[in-house]
Amino acid sequence: MKTDRLLSIVIYLLNHDKTSAAKLAEKFEVSKRTIIRDIEQISLSGIPIKSLPGANGGYSIMEGYKIDGQLISAEDQTSIITALKGFLSAYGNKRYNEVLEKISLILPKQQTQNIFLDFGASGENDETQAKLKILEKAINDKKAVNISYVNAYGGSTSRLVEPVVLNYRWYAWYLLAFCTIKQDYRVFKLVRISEIETTETAFSEDHGSPADLLEQAFQGDGRKSLEITMLCKAEVKIQVCEYLSGTITETYENGDFIMRMNVIEDERMWFALLLSFGDKITVLEPEEVKIRLTNTAKKILLVYNE
């Protein structure tokens, strides 16, 4: 509905600095012309919107403007609680638990939570929980840490980094940090950090917006992606769809099907999953993956034939 979009635009502008019409159009899935009309209508309603012309221009709401806190409905509060509970299932933190208690207190008793999130798989390891707590404190204190890190190829390094933000994606925890050796930002997978030593060394600079740095890091991390095409047996369709998360492009009369999926070349999980399906999956392309699977299968046979 248009009214919902207008309210969403106002909330978005309140939470962000100057934003272009193109960015708003992309976010709300409408044309730039529609966004311009929406902005005009919002301005006419009395909300002070600044419009800056030029290539680097955009829209923003004048500093100091506040929106009525009652806009947060009972349903909105329930959504916040759902998200917090899901987060806490992966990362037990006293401060966030206290926030959850406060929000739960103001939620109307008749409001029922009907969606539950559980990311417990990411929180099973006590060592990971300990790493998260150490790094979160270092981020808040703006203090560097020494880490021992093993990359995807088995190479081990020790370095002093300035931790900027923690991120959970692709079923794993990551740390974005400024590496004092490379003098640039790097992404570290938490499970590959073997040791963390806190220091009293203050950050060398203000690292700016963690969200922007995170987006840039994962857009330009330089890792090679592969598109894999597979012929899969009908009998493993449910398992293949569940674990490989590809796209079925063709299905044959006997139920066998062709699936395509995109993977990061130096990640191990997708390769391990392909091996686990044995002769129920045949990789058609690329050739390099077929050769890698064949060589691995031969090595396994040698081990058990000795």
C-alpha cells in the first residue's frame, strides 16, 4: 500500500544519511518518478525533507526531527522479540538478554508470537562463544587484538588486527578487521582463528560505518565462484534440494533432474556434500570439479585397499 511505503520511506530516511532517489527506488521496488512524487507528498504532510541537487545529491530529513514512538505497534514489538530470541539462540549475551526482558515487559499479553527462530547450530561450540565475547569487548573498547589465523589453504599467520564488526552469514561467524600488517580490511572466519590475545593498543583510526565496510568487504573479497551443473537421481531429490540449495533447470520422465548451483571455490562444505551423495550425483561441469572428485575418490580407495 502507498501509505505503508510513505511511512517506510520516512523511517528509512530517519535511520540513514543522505539517500538518492535511485537508492530509494531500488529499495522499495518502484520507479524514481514514483519516489519523487512520494517525497513531495511527505514534504506536504509537514515532515522537513532536504533535497540536495547534483550527482552527489539526494534526500535527507532535517536533524533534530523525531517521529512519534507510538508508531511501533504490538506486532512490531513481537517481530523485534522474535529477532532477538533468534540471535540469542546463537550468541548468549547478558546485555541482549536484558534488552529482551525489557521489550517483553511492554508487549501486550494477548499478543502471540507465532514465528520462532533457532540458530543454535552456530552456538554449539563454547570456544566460538568465548571468541565472540572477547572480540565484542575489543570492538566496544576500540582495542586491537593479536590473532593466530589459518586460511582456507592451510597457511598459518599471526597478526595484530583492529576488530570492527562481527557478522553471521553462510552458516558461520566472521570478523571484519583492519589488519595492521596489510594496512587494509580483511575478513576472518572465526572457526579458523586458533588464538586471540587482547592488547591495550588503541585503534589507529576511526573505521567509519561497520555496515558499509562489511558490504564492501564481501562484495570485493576476491574469492572465485564456480557454477556447477549436476545430474541428480530422483531418489535423493529432497536431500539435494535441502543441502545443496541449487536451482533445478530440467526434470526427466524418470524423476532424475539437472541442478545448477553457485559455490565459492575455496570453501570445503559444498565439496564434502557432493562426495557424500556418492553415485547419486554426477557432476557434468565444470571439468575441474569432475577431476577433483575423481582424484579424491581414488585417494580414498587407496587408503582402504592398503
